[in-house]
Amino acid sequence: MSEPIRTVSRPVVSLRAVSKTYGEGETVVRAVDRVDLVVERGDYVAVMGASGSGKSTLMNIIGCLDAPTHGRYVLDGVDTRRLDERRQSLIRNRKIGFVFQSFNLIPRTSAVSNVELPLAYAGVRAGERRRRALQALEQVGLVGRAKHTPAQLSGGQQQRVAVARAIVTEPVLLLADEPTGALDSHSTEEVLGLFDELNARGRTVVVITHEEEVARHAKRVLRMHDGRIRSDLRAAPVAGAPPRRLSAVAPVEPAGTEPV
């Protein structure tokens, strides 16, 4: 009897001997130094390290905001070395949702219009943009604040709008840079609970952080020093809910896996 055929999903992130250097000769700085990293679909990874450890440079490479000096980066099956600037911008828009510490919302613009922005860049029609933006706001519990401007929202609400904007394109990767750095403790728990829920539903999440409390929500914790990953500890399996989620939610097949 023949063995059943097993389908294995491709990793969302695959770094092979990736380095980022600045300068030359004796003055060379190795911000990222020969890093190997694979992030499987549905994982929740926290990247930790002190200032200057290389975690922010690594985030920029994973987010296609910067190119490695050496090595290979494959994002959801796409070799980023072969992308020109236009294609790199396209893959960022389609495959990565960004959440930043400073929210990066447009002032005097409604929450729903802020969430629509990535869809506008992608050429999605106005009616469809609005429908999907409202759906994303509903996912983060803010559909009732759709017409509010950032100034009319609390810091935690603004970050939840930023999360809605990040997921509205159904990206394969949610990439967050110190997402709770500007929030109070209550808002921090709200945003981290939202990340837990998104991951439990199948969203792949990578968080750059220096906060232990944030890292405790992740299934896998990497610690960087001098541009290298010095430790790699798994707190929970890739499949299933993250460790701090109180009630498990069955994972579903994440969207956004179409080739570019």
C-alpha cells in the first residue's frame, strides 16, 4: 500500500546566510551577520535584543525595506534578490502588513480611510476598498469608530486601526516593530491579545521587541547580539494557539498566498 501524499506548505520567511554590512575594511560594521532563519506559516515569532543588536536591521530585511549585502531572502516563495524597486514595493504591499510603534496614521483622516490606503495603492476599487476596510476594523473591534480621526482615538485604538490597515490586504506576514512601545499597560494587553487572536486564526506574526512581556505572547523567541541570533527558544508549537491565549481558536488557512 502506498504512503499517503503529504502536502507541506512553503515557509513564509527563509533567510540563508544573510548579512548586512556598512563601510569597508577596518571600519566595516556587520549589522546582521550570516543569519539563517526560517519562519513557518502560522508561527508567531518575537525577535529580541538590545539597541545595536541587529534586530531592527533584520526587520528591515524581512520587510523588504532594505536588501541584504550578502545571502538569500525568500519571502513566500519569492526570491527577493531578483526584484527591482517596483516589484519590491509590490511584494511589500501584497505580502506584508506593517505595524509600527508610532502608528503612522494620517491625521485629519478617518480610521476607515486610513485602513483603505494599502488597497488604494493596490488599485482596488472604492466600493470594495470600503467594504474590506470596514471588515478589517470589525476584526479589531473598532467598526464603530470608523469615521473618527486619529486625534479622536486613544493610543490603543490608534494602534488597533494600524493593525486593521496591516491586515486589510490579507498579507502572508504581519510584521510589527515595537508595537506596544507607545502604549499604556491596558492598551498593550489589548493589542497583544489582538495579535494572539490573529495568530490563532492562522496569521503569521513576527514582532520586533525589547520587552519580555511582549515576547511571552510568542510561540518562538529569538535573541540577537552583535548581528547574530544567539538563542532560539520555542514556547509553543507552530500549529495551534499562542501560549498566552486563554481559549484556543482553531487555525484556518491564511489568505494571501497567491504568487506575485
